[in-house]
Amino acid sequence: MSFNKLSGSLPEEIGNMTSLIDLRLNNNVLSGPIPSTFVNQSRLFNLGLRSNNLSGEIPPSICNLRSLEVLYLSDNNLEGAIPDCLGNLGSSALVLSLNANKLSGIIPSTFPKGCRLESINLNGNKLEGPLPQTLGNCQDLVIVDIADNKIQGAFPFWMETLPQLRVLVLRSNKFNGTMSVFSKTEQPFPKLQALDVSYNAFVGSLPDRYFKNFRGMIDAKGNQTNDGARLKSANLRGFIDLRLTLKGLDQSLIQLLTTFNTIDLSSNRFSGSIPPSIGLLNSLILRYRYFEKIDDVFEKIFECFQHRKKRDRRRRVVRNQARRQQ
């Protein structure tokens, strides 16, 4: 029943539908609170209420939906705190989209070991406090978007070891400190394609270690997988709800392309020089402002790529000479 003009409130009697499996009421004009009668739908795996005029708080009773895989409450007028128990839904939930609301308070730290989450989108709320490290229990995470909140603390280095993470958006928060620290992780963020840390308060030098080890950006073709860089679970491509800043404009993405790579470091307090390792990143869209004169930045990047091309050319010449001598 999505994409209609249904209005009014959600009837509480919906809680009597104990055999309900899939409820999609996205893109209507429904208003009022979410009923607290979502308790007995033990088979419900998809609850989609996106893009309505729903208000009030998220009822904790939603946490009783133990089979829920997709919770889509974005683009409403929901407010108040995220129920602590919502993190426990990670035992079953794959997609958690609460973006574009008026939610406040902290992000729950109740994500359990063995968490199955693949996508969490809390963009565009009023959330504060730290990013909970229990998200590290969600080893299948592909997308983490917490942009446009008031989240604070150091850069989440503990996310470096997430093996499937492709998109990390921390834009417009209160993160601070340096992104250049020693780490024993040999290949941090092995599949990362999009990193947006713009409009925070990061300081110090650029994260040279990341530029050298972002395997997903250095070898875009090698980063391709059979899932086409989608969420791993079948039929979840339509649940990607992601906005990135490209060419100065906010762009919506509904699917991740395997060859798409972007880093946005703009509007921070980075200092120092641009490391040559930036030239290792193929197919990269780079935004980096307030560092040097913009002309100098592009000149430096151009020099890095030219250096890399000359190096690769020399290697090919050496290989060809060695073959002739055999």
C-alpha cells in the first residue's frame, strides 16, 4: 500500500493481525503516533512506514518483533529517544533506517554479539553522545550513516576491522582529534568505498595510512563481489537510503556501484602537506577544503597521479626488457 494518499492514523487494531508478514505503508500521508500494539506479529519481517507524517516516540513494543529484518521509519516527525532495546533487534534486523526525523538522546549501545545489521541510517536527527563501540559486533555492516547529528568523540578507529563496510558517513557532527594514529590493523577498512568526515573538527595531518591501505579504492575492480556491492541479503537493494555530497550537491544513492569511490575531508582543521599516497586511490572523487589554496591542492593531486603513471610506465618497461632477454 505504499505510494498512495492514505491519511489518518494507524489503527491500533493492526496489532490483532498476528499472521502479518510484510507491512509497507511508505510514501503516504499517515499521521499520529505509531501504535504500541506491535507486539504479537512474531512473523513480521518488514515494517515500512517511511515518508509519512507520523509523530510521537518510537514505541518500545517494536522491540518485540523478533523476526523483523527491515525497520524503515525514516522521513517522519518522530521525536524523543531511540528505545534502548532497539539495538537488540540487531539479532534479526538487517536494515535500520530512522533518518530524517527529530530523534534525540544517545544511540543505544545494546547491539549484541552476532549482530546481523547490514545498514544503519540515523542521518538528520538530533542525536548526541558517542558512537557506541558495540556496533563493532555487527560484522556484516555495509553502510553506517550518522550524518547531521551532534555525535561527538574521536574518530572510530575500532571500525577499521569491519570486513564488509563500504560506506561510512560522519558528516556534520562534533567529532574531533586526529585521524592519524598508529594502529596494528594491516588493512584498515578493506572494502570502504565512501568516507565522508566533512564538517567536523578533525585536526593534524591527513590520514596517510588510510590512503595507502584503502584496498577498495586502490583496486576498484578487485573490490567487486558477486553481490554487486549491494547489501548481501536478497532483495534489500531497495532499502538503501543514502545521501552523499558530490560536486557540492547532496546526491541520493539507491545502489552502490563497485567502481564508485569518494572521500570528503572538507571543512575540518587538517594541516600539513598532501601525501603522495593520495595518488594510489583510483576512481576517486576527493573533496578537501580549507587546507591550502585550492589551485595548490589540485596541482599536488595532479603531480601525485603523474608520479604514479611514470612509476607504472617504468615498471612495464623493465618487465618487457626482462621478457626479451629470456
